[in-house]
Amino acid sequence: MVPGKSLTEDSERQLKMSMRSVPPQKRGDLVTSRGNMLPLSASKNLNVENTAILLVEKNGAPIDVYPKRTEDHYMDVRGGLLQMLEKGIEVNEVRRSPEELARRRLVTNPALIETGLNVVGEEVSVQPGKIDILLKDMTNQFLVVELERAALDAAIGQLLRLSVSLAKREGIAPASVRKMVICARINEHVEMAAHSVNIEIRKTPALFLPEDPARNREKVRI
């Protein structure tokens, strides 16, 4: 146990790196009990004084982290500890998050959102964080894609930061970089805000559905 107040900048940075190193399909979405994403990018402050974090290691390597949300299931630190005490340290089934499923599908077939797209890379690192998918369109213009099952205000800010950082790295005008949020759902006011800063929105719920056909049918009925 490490009190949050005792963490130095270096130790907090190491904690973030360890959390990022947990496979996304195991890590899920790192969230608070209210569903707020825990900030991990270098430009944000991870408030470890107010949010308890459990990092699980095996043979010195991070293998899991709490609190988190995988699909629609939320597990806090206490729940994670109780589950491991009862069933063992690696009890969690490795499941891909909805965003990971969508990313795999789009990388395999970018024409699902637009014809003429070519994938430059996935989880491309720039100074503020990682671009989910970086593409070029048929006019050779960069397209930065942010994948969010439920797109919130934070996705808009993150996409702007990522695209500006990419433009700086490539030596091009920020306005020349296309920006797109691909989501299953989005609040009307968030969508209006996105359009006001030239962010394109693609609402494609099917991209985020689980691969199991039976579960897909259940999701559709809901």
C-alpha cells in the first residue's frame, strides 16, 4: 500500500506506465464509480489522493488493475480484492473492451466508415497520449480517430489535443488534420460541440457489439 501523497512525479509516472502496460482487453476502461475515465495521459493529473487504485502484478509484471469497467460490468478495488481472494489472482476472463473490438474491426476494414481510407497505425503515440487509429483519406489527408462507445465531453478535448500534437510533429497546419469520433451513442449537446470545432461524428453501434452471435442478438433486443 502506497499513500497517494507520498508519490513523487517519477513514481506517479511509473504507475501510469504500469497501468497502460496491462493488455487493453484485460484492463477495460479505467473508471471511477461514477463512470468517469481515469486520466493516464502525460498532460493530465491522475488524482491518486482521491482515487484508490489496485495494481495487480505477477512475477513483477502488471497483469490487472482496478477500478475498471469491462463491457457493462464495473469492478471497484474492494470487489477486485474479494474476487481474487475467492477465486485466485487471474480469475478475470480476458475480454476485449467494446473500443478494442471496434478498433480491430476498423483496422481490418476501414471502408466500414469511409471508402479510400488507408491505415497509418493504431495506438499511435503523440505527446498528449495515443491516437486510437490514424488513417489517411483518398486525398492523403490525415484522419485522427477516437473510439468511444459513449462519447462524452472528454473525448472532444482529447481528440483536439491529439490532432494538434500530430500536426506539430508532422509540420503541417492543425486545420489540415481531419478529426473523427466513432461511437455507439453521443449526447446531442456533445455532438453539437464537436461539430463546432470541425470534428466529424460517426454513430455506428454495431462496431462495438461483442463477437459472440448470441450476445449480439441480446444486445440488439435491448
